[in-house]
Amino acid sequence: MFSLREVAKTYPNATIALESVTAGFEPGEFVALLGPSGCGKSTLLRLLAGLEEPSAGRIEWDKAARPGPGDIGFVFQDATLLPWATAADNVYLPLRLRGRTRDEAAPLVTAALAQVGLSDFAQVKPRGLSGGMRMRVSIARALVSDPMLLLMDEPFAALDEFTRHKLQDDLHALWRRSGKTIVFVTHSIYEAAYLANRILVLSPRPGRVAADLRPAIPEGPHRRSSGAYTDLVAEITDTFKRVMPEHD
Amino acid sequence: MTKTIERIAPFAFGLAALGFWQGLVWALGVPSYVLPGPIAIIQAYLDDHAVLDSALLSTLSVTVAALLGATIIGVALAVAMAASRLFRAAIQPWAVILQVTPVVAIAPFIIIWVNQPFLALVVCAVIVAFFPILSSTAAGLAATPPELQDLFRLNGATRWQTLILLSLPSALPSFLTGLRVSGTLALVGAVVAEFVAGSGGFASGLAYRIIEASYRLEIPRMFAALVLLGLSGIVIYTALGWLEAVLLHRRDGA
């Protein structure tokens, strides 16, 4: 779908966020970008979204996959909803910005809210929603324009453990159902192991790809407790031990 | 219980202070041309309320017009400053200079340059009042959440769409805070302008009545006009605070 060729990013204050990242991404993959805080994983996501330009290297898109407005759905760490708009209006926003009328968009908005289980909360404003529900609205907003690529920047980091598990289950199911390509940034080994079918482990700053894992954990209700899952967590932990600098 | 006491506390304090004041005036036999007691002030208002009420209306009309002008100018400048860094760099120091220059110093020029007395007073009051709206709206626009700006960019939003659908609504709470400060400043500006203009101005506002009463040594009447000004300030501040609460509740309420 697209590939990164020795992509590097240095900020004007001389911080090297990324140093020569090379990797290819296939359609339908659920890729977790896993790494410690400050390793440049969010920067990588912003480069993919076109919100920033790489300082060196390039991102090559397949001819058919070159993204235009609305082709990339982005879910931020916070839900970042418009506080004055209802859940439905927040989900409608990306379509509105591209000139779709409310009537035209209504079926898409309804479908997106249904996908995240919020059909009954369409007319509620963010203040009336829980943290988990707000994040669901944010995901529905990213899905409403049926993007070919969904980028998620630690979307569940601020949620409590129970809500996080539920949203992880739902996101994984949604990916299996829709076959969307997802790039998901996280610093949680468990989250990456549970969600993704490919894990890029990034080393601490400046970020480089330290490992490219393609786990095959059996699907089903016991995914979190399967032997393959615990083996994968152990493997990622070992990888981190290798690449993390020694601490006292 | 504590809430009720807190609510009536300002009124109780006011009444006690007025009682003390009246008692002092009586006890010491202070003549009313030095310091009139509250009863004499109320009496002066009742004797002359037709003139004082119309003076109040005149000052308030200048205040409201100035607040409208300050809102339009303040918001327009804030939007332009948010849109263009060059414009911000060019304008900001001049806005500060205008703000720190005492309006008493420039009012005489404005009264000479602007022929129409009402407009001259409004211009003076706008100069006093526009800065809080400008600075707080500009701060509100600058604080638009960057993630939402990114979201708008990702969806190919135009600058106009970003302004109307995101930046202005985001800046609403800051704007309303600035508006509340500007409301009372517009009243101050209107009064200062009337003072400077004197009989050359509109010749009917509360400040003009205060000057007139002081020339005639009608001190209770002067105090009555002063009290009307104070009350107007409280009403403006409270009304704008109420507007802020209602608008924000309607905007964000679940």
C-alpha cells in the first residue's frame, strides 16, 4: 500500500525524532507501532497523515492508494470532539468539511455511530458522554468517510482498564469485520500484542525499527490468555531489553 | 444556610454602611454641601428624577453603542491577527499604545475631529473598551486545540471553514470574559468622554449632570448621579455575566 524509505525527522530544535525508518505496509494490515515515550512513533504517524514532512527519506504510496482529503482517518490520544456539537454532528464534521449536506451524510453518520455502539447517543453532546463513549465518537468520526487508512495515536491511553479492554475488543472486531488498514501507536506491549497482526518495535530516540514481528495469535474469546499471546509478550519484552539503554 | 447568608451578605453590609453613614452625618451635623447622607441623596434623586433618568439613558446609550463598536473592532482585529502573523506584528504594539494612552488626553482631539457629539463620545468609549475584547479573543483564537486544527487540515478544510466552524466557537468563552470587562470599561469611557466634552459634548449625560451639580453646589444631586452610575456598572457586569453563563450552558450543555 505504501512504504517508508529511510524516513528521518529532525525538528528545528535539533531533536532527532526518527532516524532512517524503512518499512512496507500492506492493505488490510493492523500494524502496531510500539515503543517507549519519545521514540518518535507519534511523529511517524503524523508523517503518514501528511501533517508533517520528513526531513530525509520519503514515503512512497502505491499508485491506487495515494490519499486525498478524507482518505485518512485520524484518531488522537484525546477524543478532541467539538464540545458544542452533538455526537452526530461531531461524526458529520469530516463530511461537512468536504461539502456533503446533512441529509446526504445522515445514513453514513448513523452507520458510523452504530459501528461503535452509540446509536442511542446521537443527540448527546460530549459533556454528557463518558470518556470511553467520547473515544467511540472520535473513532466513528474517523470511520465515517470510509478511509482507506486509519491512523490511531494512543487512543486508549487515557481510559480506565475496563473501558480500554472493551474498546480494544471492539476495535479488533471492527478491523476483522471491515478489513481496514490500521496503524496504531501505543506504548503498551499488551495492547500491541492483543490488537495487531504486525508489530513494529521502535527503539528509544532517535527511533529506528528494532523488530518487525508478525504474530499469529488464535482469534476467539481466549485470545488474551492463549499461550501464543503470552509468548509474544515475552518476545517483545526481550526485544525491549536488548534495545533499551541500561538504567541504574 | 451558609449559601443564603453569603447571598445576603453584600446587601446587609451595604445597608449597615449606609446606616453608619447617615448616623455619622446626623451625629456630627455635617452640612449636605460637604457630605450629604443617603436620605438626602435619595430625596435629591426623587426631586429631579426626570432629568437624572434621561441623563442615565443618554450615558447608557453611549455605553451600549461603544460596547457594540468595541466588539466589532476587537473581534475583527483579533481574527485578522490570528490569520496573519504580519498583521499581528504590525498592529499589536499600536493597540497597546492606544490602550495605555489615557483617554482624557486624546478625548479633546476626538471631540474636535468628530463633529457629531454622540459619535465623538462613542469613539472615546470604544478606545477605552475595545482592548479586553481584542486581547481575550486573540488569546482564545490562539488556544484553538491543535489536534482539531489537524483534523480540519486532514479533511481539506478551507481557512474560512476552520474559522467559522472551529476557531470562533472555540474562542467564545474567552471572548465573553473580555466582553464582561469591556462592558464596564465602556461605561467608564462614556463618562470620561462626557467629562472632557463638558457642555461641548452631548450636554445630557450623567457626567454632565455631575459637573453641572458640582458648579451649583448641589452635592446631594451630584451623589445621586454618581449612585446611578455605580448601579449601572453593577447591572452591566451582572447582565454580561448572566449572558456568558447562558450562552456557554446552551453551547456545551448535554
